[in-house]
Amino acid sequence: MGAVKPRVLVVDDDSALAEMLGIVLRTDGFDPAFVSDGSRALHAFRETKPDVVLLDLMLPGLSGIDVCRAIRAESGTPIIMLTAKSDTVDVVLGLESGADDYVVKPFKPKELVARMRARLRQHEDVVSETLTIGPPDAPVNIDVPAHQVMRDGAQIALTPLEFDLLVALARKPRQVFTREVLLEQVWGYRHAADTRLVNVHVQRLRSKVERDPERPEVVLTVRGVGYKAGPP
Amino acid sequence: MTVVRPRPESDTDRDAPGASLADSGTPGLRERGAAALHATGQRLTGVGGWLISRWRRSLQLRVAATTLLVCGIVVLIVGIFIVDQVSNGILRAKRDAAVRQATVGLAYARSVFAPTDVQDVSSMVEARQKLLTTQTAGGRGAGLFSIVVKSPESPGSNDMTVIPTSLRSVVQRDNLAVQYGSVNIGPEAVPVHGLIVGAPVQASNGLVELYYLFPLTAEAQTIALLQRTVLLGGLGLVLLVVAIALLVTRQVVRPVRVAAQTAGRLAAGDLSQRISVRGSDDIARLGRSFNDMAGSLQRQIRRLEDLSRLQRRFTSDVSHELRTPLTTIRMASELLHGARDDFGPELARSAELLRAELDRFEALLTDLLEISRYDAGVASLESETADLRGLVTSTVEASAMLAERHGSEIVVQAPNGPVSVEMDSRRVERILRNLVGNALDHGEGRPVVVTIGYDDDAVAVTVRDYGVGLRPGEAGLVFNRFWRGDPSRSRMTGGTGLGLAISLEDARLHDGWLQAWGERGYGAQFRLTLPRRSGHTLLSSPLALRPDDRDEQ
């Protein structure tokens, strides 16, 4: 992690939970900042420039979904939702609005910290590595250490998570990845978790890297199995 | 030991699939048979069948047909009687008039024929002509058309008209006689129905038979007209009565039909259905009572619905609201638990208990929320084609720790290849986890056998334990919420008591079956059967619910 403690912005209106989160996060070597009102969340985000955001979905002021969209509009900073609802609609809505991952209340502190660390994992790939996938007439070039994705000479802005997902697929272009494998490699889940995470993020990734997201050429679906990178 | 009887919704009996097969197969067969019959005998039976079915279904048709029949018979009898009476009257009057006319002219006829020689044809013709002119000159009377003169002494008579011999023989015996017969009239001598009055007249040298011919043309026309009139009138009357019957039954039947339709829609769940009521007659009273009943039903059902909705909302809200403080408590307990080495033994144990019980509390909360979601009817299936074998393997692997704690071994009997099923993996995994956990919990350290079976339409997983088993009647109860087999037994997993109830709902959501078998002392077996394609109706399961080793009983 380095000497500098990772900064965490906790957006939660429950003061007891926020305080407890503060204790747990400080114990685990994070530097937490707090905001309890959704409408002030974006301002606090700009001020603290956190490395990761913990976002409650039910907030006074601006809803968690809207805060998530606002942050995502200007930054790729990892966002982890704290949600009391495990209903499909809410989870998918949160993920679609840009959250990278979610934990369902009541979570164990270890679980939360593991999720945060997975998102904060630094890629120490100093070795120059470039990958090319997609159709020959419009290939997608990935410069791994520089965290850059180019197509037709234009740079595509991906969040770190989307970048990780694309790199995971592109490193083994012929291999089909099941959702479970992707969950382990990209999200860091040991046990099978919610495969909706993969589905939603593949959709988001496609909307950025594909020419036509309805007819994907870069990230292909293998029916009944999972996903694979399009041939270079 | 007897086979454990199922409760209806969780058919435990292994014959249940067969029974449901027979049930759903019979209407199909019947339908197909009916279709074949319909195709071959369509022309023959089509109209008849339609009529029969209409006859059975329509009260109006039955009333109209009965009215038509009865009224038709009555009108026919009355019509025949009227026509008969009137015709007889007409003919009698004609006959009387004819006889009178003939009698009146008889004196004159005697004077005319008295000097005539029977043998002299010309004088006979002359006398006849004279008589005819005088008799028909009146213009009135019985419509005498012609007179025929015959004499027994002159067989070669002047007239072509054939007089019936029976009449002639009477007249020749010097009697006045009347008879119906055909008479020739007009230049074409067309024979028409007529009346012949015969009278004997004495000529100078013998008997002369005078026959007065009265054609009945006018009377026949009158009678025909009468017949037509009566027929048409009768027909009209019958139709009128049938129409009235139709109208009257319609007035009664229509509200009844409307009531039946409305009741049908009410029964189908549209509680806002009402009958429009006009007036204050019996039918209107029926309608009003019906509407009152529907209104009362609607109010009752609304109240019940509101109540249960409120209750479900409440359960769901409570579960959600509990989660945030529970998260705080959980984190605090984890922190305490992590630092328990620094505490004294009592505080350290308290921290451990706190954490363990929080786990249980959380599991219960999760299950409550899940059940409330089912009760609210908002649970939805996210089906995807996946490998059941893989799911079973991962579930068994995840249960390894629990198995170790119970000292049980989990044996998996699976086919070699993958078994693809369209299913919601999350829910099926939960079912399997619950079944395996349950088997370990009651398996008393003996092995737990998980078997996968499949055929073209369905897949099945059985989880068998060799523990205490179930008492008769318990196989149906195990899926009840918070049901405990033996309250005195301690439970190591500390299940919430909702696991099997949720599993049953999960299976039902897949249109699948979750059934239990158990015998005291021989363990228990749970069987999950799922259709391979979603929406497919299960008819049988690839695996038997009753395990093979208990089959010989």
C-alpha cells in the first residue's frame, strides 16, 4: 500500500454506522472522511479526492444512485455501495449507475475491507505490455502499464475496474472466461458471488469500447459459459 | 412401516408424478379423440352436434321449441276442425238449395215432358231446352248449370254426361235422389266436382229421368280459400306464439345470462363487476341482491388484501430497517472478538457468544426477508442455462466445513458429463445448501449421499441421510415455517427454521418439485426435481423419492 494511507470517503447518513466504520477503517490502515448528506457528497468528493468511495444507497438529499452517477461523470474512482437491499432491481440500478461493487448490510468488516483492498490493488506492472483485441479493421489497443485504451487513434476512458476486466479478457484472447472466474480475477471474490456484477460491467465496458454495443466485436458472449475477447 | 402420507402441496408419495401424468394426459387424449371425430364426421355431426349443444345450453331455444310443438299441434287440430265444419255447412246448404230448385221446377217439368214421346229424340231435346231455359232464367237458386235427360227406354241418350248407375237405379224406381259426382261443364267438357239431383218425370210413353247438374266449383274455391286462410292464420298464430315465448324467455333469460357472466368474471378475480339494474321487478331484485353480495365480497377481500399487504410491507420494512444498526453491531462485535485475547476469560467468551449469535440473528433476518419477498409475490426468477453438476459440486465443497464438524462424509453420485438446466443458479444453490445442511444436521455423523439424475425433460437431485428419519406424517410438515422435528434435539447448525420453507418456494418458482421421504430409524431423503427448460411442466422425476435401499418394503 505504501506509506500513504488510502483515503476513503464514507457517504452514510447513519451516524453510529459511520463512526463504527471510521473505527474499523482506521484500524485497518485507512484514512476515512465522512459526509452524511447526499447533496454534499460530490463537494466532499472533490475536496478529499478519495482513493475509494463507500456509498450508502439510501441517503437524505440526493439519492445514492444519483451521487454515484455524479461521481462517475467526473472520475473513475472505485465506488462500493453499501446497501440494505439485495433486491435485483436496486443492485442492478446501483451497478448500472457506475458502482464497481457492493456489500449488503449487515456485512462483516473483513468482507468490506477485502472488497476495498481488491479495488485499491495497485498494478505494479512496470514491464511494458501492449495488447490488441477486436476486429482487424478497428482493433482496440491496450497499453497496460499506462492504463490506456486506444481505438482509431482515440483514447477511451475506462474506470479502473473496466480496465481490469478488459485486460483480464485480452491477456488470454482465445480463452472463454466464466463469470465466476472473472469475479475472482477482477473483483477478487474467492467464492462464487453475484454474477450480475459481471453482466452489468460487461455491458458498461461494451458501451465504451464497442462500435455497436448491440453487436459486440471486442467482448464476445459465449452462450451458457461466459465471455471472451474478440479475435485480434 | 407405512409410506408417509404427504400434505397436498408437497406430494411426498412417489406415485404423485404418475398420478399427475395420468391427470394431465387424459384431457389431452379426450381432446385428440374429439378432434378426430370432428374431422371425419364433421358434415354429419356438425349441424346435429351444434344443435344438441345449443339445445343443452340454451333455455330460450328449449322454451321456443316446446312452444312451437305444442302450439303447432293445437292449431292443426283446431284448423282441421274448422275447415271440416265450414265445408260441411257449405255443402249442406248447397245440397238443400239444389234439391229445392229441382223440386220447384218439377211441376213445370212434368207439364213439359207429359206430351213428349220418349222415343222421339228431337222432341226430347226441345223439351229439355225449354226446361233448362225456364229453370236457369231465375239466375238465382243453387246455380243450376245443366239438365240431363235420360230415359231407360232410350239408351242412346243425347248427352255425354255419365250419370252414376247407382243414382240412376234409384231414380228409375221413381224416387228423387241426390248424389255428388263429377259433372262435365263448358264446351271442353272438363269434369268438375258437382252435385247431381235426379228426378223421375212421366212422359207420354215412359219414364224420363231428369238430372239437374250443379257444379261445385264456387264451393270448392270457397273451401280452398278457407283452407288457405286457416293454414296461413294458423302458421301466423304459431309463429306469433313462438315469438312471444322467445321474447318472454329472453326477458327472463337475459338477466340470468348477464348474472352468470358477471358471476364468472367475479370468480375470475375482477371484483368490480356489477349487474346494471333497472326497475323493481323480480329480476331487478335478483340483480340488486347479486350486486350487494358482490359488494360485500369485494369489501371483505379488499380488507384482507390490505391487511396482508400491510403485514408484508411491515415485515419487509422491519428487515430493512434492522440492517443498518445490525451492521454497526456486527462491526463492533467483530472488533471485540478480534481483541478478545486482551480480555479476561468471561469477557472473551461473551465476545465469542455475541459474534456467534449475531450470525444466527443475521441468517434469520435474511430468511425472513426472503420469505416476505415470496409472500409479497415479488420474487422473480433469473434463469440461465447452467451445469447442475457443477452447482452440486460447489455446494458440497462449500459444506465441507460443516460436514467435518458433524463428522459426516458427503458422497456425490453424479453422471460423467455436465447436466445443463435452465435455472436460477442462486436459488438452486440455496436449495441444495439447505438440503445438504439439513441432511448433515440430522445425519448423526453417518454419510450423506447426494445423487444427480436426469432425463430429457427433467433433472433431479436427491439428498439422503441415514439419521433418525421422519415419523409418519412428518414428511409434509418439514416444509412448514419454523417446524422442528424433535424440539428436544440440539441443533449444531442452528438453522433458522425457514430454510426448507424457502427452498420449497424456490423450487415452486422454477415450476419444480421439492419432496421429502423419511422413515423412523432409516433416515430421510429429499428430492428436488426441476424441468430442464423453464416453463416446461413436470410429469415425472428421473429419481425415485423413496430410496432404492428401502424399496423392498
